[in-house]
Amino acid sequence: MSEELETAGALSLGGFFRRNKVELLSPGTPCPNCATPLEGPWCHACGQLGEDFHRSAAKLLLESVRESLDLDGRILRTLPDLVLHPGRLTRAYLDGHRAPQVPPLRLFLVVLVLLFLIGWSRSPAVIPASPLPATRAETLKRIENDKRISPADRQQIEAEIKNSLKIRGDLKASPDSGARAKWLVARINNAIAHQKEFWQAIQNWAERFAVLMLPLSAILLSLLFAFQRRFFLFDHIIFSMHSLTFLCLLLAATIVINRYVLPVGGWPLLAAPLHLFAHMRGVYGTSVFGTLARMFVLFIGSAIGFSFLIVGLVWIALSAMS
């Protein structure tokens, strides 16, 4: 998990928790910082909070637990609206009704962190990159005897081997290949030989690249509504935050359902276009045909942009490996 996004998620989570009532120093007590007699909860000379930190360890621990479990009620109003009434949620924020809901950027970062925590909680299967034995039977026997491979990964690897999938780290560049081609071949061989490190590099950079979907979506929406002066870039950014937050929630739910409940594949993801349709109509007030047309263009543009991001992600991950 990359340090940047973890930090952003931790800071964002801070907004979900409201601080419990602190124990303040009584008026007239000297400020611990500047010794000015306090006249209220804050020192009027230096601005420091007049809080009494001299409490027992048990009391401090109890306060920390209570603070961590004291969820801000806004999340209980924001998430249902995000899922069931996305147009109303975004429209309310754009119209200035912002206090009752979690700020869009904070919500997006927290849900994005949640998605990666769920998605990367199980390491990808690592397939041996050394030259495979001549027969599949010998290969399967070697996999079964390898104690380093978990039962779930062993089952996946065996299925791939039975489908004649062979991964070998023996790619070679022709003598006439340029420097970039030779570099790429060397990096691919290195990634195949060190698959665990490669997936770790993918994980570290995937979170940063995922954030780039936010400006990409906002730019595409700006182009789609370029001739409607009543909408601004700010409107498109808020719309993108809410839309991508729902998509992250849907992806996380799909992973959890398939992993722990029932293998349903990607069927839950069909809710994404339905949600986008209702969201776009609710926020922009477009017609059915106008909404569908813009959704189609948005899908094509997002697919192209996402493809470039994937290529960039793989390239950066290959470069990051020593």
C-alpha cells in the first residue's frame, strides 16, 4: 500500500470521527504554553487549547476506543444517497447543502483505500518461472510438493497448467533490436523471474494511478458539456468524485461477494451503467437520448484513458524493479 494514499486515507478518516468531549482547564488556570490566565477553552494570547492531559492511561485508552467507534452520522446519510439517489446527493452538494454529507474528496479517498485493502488482501498467485519439465504430469507433481504455495494458489496454478499455460523467463531480443526493445525484454524476464516483487510494484503504483481517473473523468465531462455554460469544472469534479466512489464501492462489494459469499462473477458490475444513467440525469437534467449518448462517449474516452493508464502502470512497475 503506497504511503501517499495511506496518509490521505488516514487523514480523511479523521473527518469521520468526531472528538469526544475533552477535559478543559478551569478559567484562571495558567496556560500550559504561555502561562497567560485562561478566560475560556482557548488561550486568547497564544491560541492553544486549554486541555488537561494529566489523566490515567486507562482513561486515555477508553477515550481513544470511544473516539474510534464514534462514527460521524453523516456517513449514514451520505452512503445510502450515493447508492440509491446519486443525482440528489451531488445536486444537493452543488446547491450548497454540504454540511449533512461527507465531503466528496474525503469519501472518495477513503473508499479507494478500502477497495485496495480488499482487492490486495490476497496476493496474486505466483507461477514458477524456471523452465518447466517436459510433461504436465511432472509439472503438477512439482507444484503439489512445493510447500511455499498456498492451497488456493496451487489450485489456480494447476488449472492454468492444465490449460497449457506456460510462463518462461527466456524471452530474447534479436540482435537488431533497439535499446528500448532490449530493455523491455530484460525487464519482462526479470518480472517473470521475480513475480512477487513485480506484483508488489504494481500494487504500490496502482493506487496512485487510480487517482488519475478523477481528472480524466472531469475533463471528459467538461468536453461533453462544453456548450452548456451553466456547468463548470467544479461541477464535473464533484460529479466524478461521487461517481467513482460508487464504482469503487461496487468493485469492493463484487470482490467480497465472489470471495466470501457466492461466486457470481462480474454480474454485480451491471449496476454501474444504471447508476451512471440515474446520476447524470439527476445532476445535469439531460434527456434520455442525451444521457445515453454522453454515456457512450464517456465510456469510450474512459476506456482509452484507462488503457493508457494500465500501460503506464506496467511500464512504471517494470522500471521500479531493480
